Amino acid sequence: MFCFTSMGGKIDHSINSRGGGPYSFVLSGQKHHLIESLLPPPGNPPVYAQLYIYDTDNEVSNRISSVSRHVNAEILDPTIVQMLKDCLDKHNSIVKKYRKAADIIKENVVPDLSIRLIRNGNSSVLSRQYNMPTTSELAALIVGDFDKSYTKRDIIVKRQNGHLQRIDELHMSYLPLQYPLLFPYGDNGYDSTNEHANESLSMTKKKKKLTPREYLAFRLMRRT
């Protein structure tokens, strides 16, 4: 309901058509995430990240409608949806940038508005230890146009183009865009340059780089 991106892949529905068992989600091949333009094509309802930009006066009902194909909308509590929305608005750095883009679009001060999600941030011990992001480390920048200095793995979200864009799985915003409730501050997701803390190197047999499995295990670990 709150994710910025959709999930792409070859989904096998045949196993569920046979009946007689619980629903199974079967994905063949490589999973990837897709992101839309800031605004939906004319006549189309907003989806995914567009819900942070378009028709925000009716945002809660739009979010509930966006998932009504998968769950019964009557069992969703609008009060909880509003609470989660307010929490992300207050704390999530990527959401804040999208909200700012929505204000700019309403005022129509930048006709060619785009958002750039930077591939690489500032690597430091602080980011390795997963502290809360600071203002200087935010991954989303809003400008009117881009020069050729951005890297090929940067995500450039145009104002309105009607095309889906595939996100590189090594982009540090890959996971925060798909799972904002697991990354409520909009902090960076997995980065292939992340290293183990010095005190844990003896347990990892001096393996310095953090693997995706180790990173996800850390994020999903129960803690106070």
C-alpha cells in the first residue's frame, strides 16, 4: 500500500488454478522492481509512488483502493492507514522529497520536474552501523534537469512519461522504495560496499564485505 515500486517477474499462477490447497506465490526467474513517472497518464488512477504526488486530498481512500484487488477493502481501517501515512510523512526522507515534489507540481514552478535517486552516498562508519540518516545523506534530490554527471545506476523519475523503469538491484534505495515500513526513515538499504564492524571480523573469518543474506538477517532480527 505504501511502496514506491511494483514487483516485476514471471509469476506462475498455474499451481493455484488446480485448487485444493492454500494460495502459493511462485515466481520464476529474477525478481526486480519497477518505478513509474511522478504523475499517472491522463485518465489513469495513481499507483505506487504516484500516490505520494497525485490527488493527495483523497490519499487514504486512494491507497485503500490501490490494494482492493488483493484484499477486501472493507477490512482495512482508514484510521491506521492515516496513522502510517502521517508517520512516513514525518520521518521518511524519501517521502519528504516526494511531498516537496507534489508541492512544486501544484505550483507549477518547474515544468520539467524530475527526481534523482543517487546510486552512491557517502560511505562511512556511521552508515555501516545503520544510524539514522542526516540531511546531508538523503538519497533523493529534486531539480529541473540533469547533466551527464549522474551514473547509469542513478534512478531518474520523470514528471510524466508513461513508462516503467527498472531499478538496479544494487541501488541503495532498492529495498527502501519497496518496503518503506521496514525502512521507516528512508535510510539506505543493502550496499555491496558495506563492511562488517571490526569486532565481528573474527566471527566472519576475516570476511570484510557484508552479504545480502547477512544484511537482511540483521534488518529482520527481533529487537526492542
